Amino acid sequence: MPLDHYVTLGRSGLRVSPFALGAMTFGEDPGGAGCGVPESERILDSYLDRGGNFIDTANFYTNGHSERILGDFFAARPARRERVVLASKFFTNLFPGDPNGGGAGRGSISAQLEETLRRLRTDYLDLYWLHNWDRHTPIEETLRTLDDLVRAGKIRYIGFSNTPAWVTAQAHTTALLKGWTPLIALQVEYSLLARTVEGELAPLALDQGLALVPWSPLKNGFLSGKYRRGRQVSDSARAAFVGGPSEDEYAVIEAVAAIAAELGTSAAAVSLAWLRARQGTVVPILGARRVEHLEDNLAALEVSLDPEHLRVLDEVSAPTLDYPAPMHGALRAMLQFAGTTVDGETSTVYPPLLQSAVRY
């Protein structure tokens, strides 16, 4: 599947590439994890030349420099701007000392959007994400403000990122009932090493037709192929900040490496192909500090995992989910096949443990 084989993002008419390009690394930052303007533009050219059209950033990435790089790039190439799905996020306060400089209140959303549009040198966003939950602002205020901005033509679609499932469900239902602009996608942490999203948010997305847009799909580079037991990673800008994988994570990393060797591809490609094979619409975000990083990740477009590969990866990376998710997964299936009925009664030929599990 090449980058120009587009998918619709959730229940919408917005068509995007199967992989988004993340711009969090665009611009110099104190931690050294970013890249300069020339390399950022080379990465953009490489992605767009291959048919990619979905670019994701945020107001605070490299303190606004990411948005400015994108703005300058597309201002010099106006025809490309019209063919790109450009997404950014609001929430983070970039004005210390101003209590209304961030968050998800009416005034702060409007002000943040104006600053983002100025940096991006455009008069609209294709997709605007709430970057985090603002527990101090009624969700109705946030949704109504976003709906007003859609009606004004300043944004076209909305999505949530890093919000609890109950907040997300409440928001989406409220929007539908009031006739406001509903969510079309959720940006979440999701990878073979971070699967707890499967407890609540992923089932919600599947049920409501929301796309999942995973960030950190290689889990801080742990699934990139660089990490091996007993080997020091020296060429990763994040290694000094995030440390190394745990023993449990190494078990997943080694399973990925074995499948990659069998298929003659990279660990990153296998990890990204696994994400693309999940239920529903899943559009991972690829981050890159060099063109070579992007090209390595795009090798996932040529990888097809068979059922046995998926079974191995699913099992070795199986997450421990919070209650009540375990009651709705393997245990539920076990009980159903053990003779339970809709009203919770069980056949007396099955162990008391199963009967008590149904009752309680």
C-alpha cells in the first residue's frame, strides 16, 4: 500500500495517507531531539513526493518553531498546501503567567488557533486536536467553541488526544445530540509496547467509527531495531532521557526482530505493519529527524504480516488492562463457551469458579 492509497479518517470525508508525518522533531530544541530547517524540508519533500498528504504538529512543538517551519515551507509552495491535510493541536500554555494562555476554554482556544494560523501562514486547519483534557473547563464549552470555529471556516474537523475514555465518550455523544461538530479521530499512544489503549479508547473508537492516530508507534525508538540486550545505543537523541527497555519489553523487541529477519525487513517496518493491521482505521504518525529515518519507516508499506506473525506479536505483547476490561475479553469468551446464558445462569457441570465469575 503506497502513501497515495488514501483512507477516510473516521466517519468523515477526509482522505489521508496510511501514515501521517509527525513534525514534532522539526526545529531545534534544547534536548537535541529536533532537526534544522534544511533537513525538515527534505523530510517534507520526501514524504510529499511519495504521495503523503497528512502532516501533524502542535502549537508547542519546539516552542512554535515546528509550525513556523511548516508555514514557511507551504507559503513557498501554495499548490502543495491545498493538497495537504494539515493538523495542529491546542492546550499547552505558551505564555507563562497568563492563566488563560492555554487550556480548552472559549477564549484560549480562539487565541491559540489564531497564533497557530499565524505561524502556519494559512487561514484554516484541516484538523484541530485537543491535546489534553482540561478538567477545569466544561466539555460543552470546548465543543461549542470548536463547532463555532468549524462554522467560521477556520477549522474543518476536530479530534481529541490523550483524553480519558469517559470524557471522550461524553464529548462525542454531546456533540451528536446537540448537532455540533463530532469527533472523527483520537490521537493516542499505541504500539506493541503500549497497548493499554485497547482497554477503553480503542473499543470506543471502533464502536463510534473514530480513527486511531497513534503517536510514538515505535515507543521512543525501542522498536526501531537499534535496541538489543547488552548493547548500548549511542545514536538516539532520546536514549539519555527515556533510558532503555525493560526485560518484558526486550521479549517483544526480540520477537519483532525475529519476524523482521524472516521477512527480510526492519523491526520498525514490522512494528508499524502490526499497527496498520489492527481493527478499524489506524493511521500511525511517523516521526523523523533525518530523511533516512522516514524512508526506513515507510518500508512498512511493503510489509504484510500473516496470521501466524500477528498471533505471535499479539501474544508476546499482550497488555495488562484495568478492570473491567479483563471481564470483557478472554474471560468473557471463556464463560460464554462454558455454558453461560444471557441472564448469567450456568450449567452445573462447569466449575464453581466460572459460576462465581458470572455472578460477580
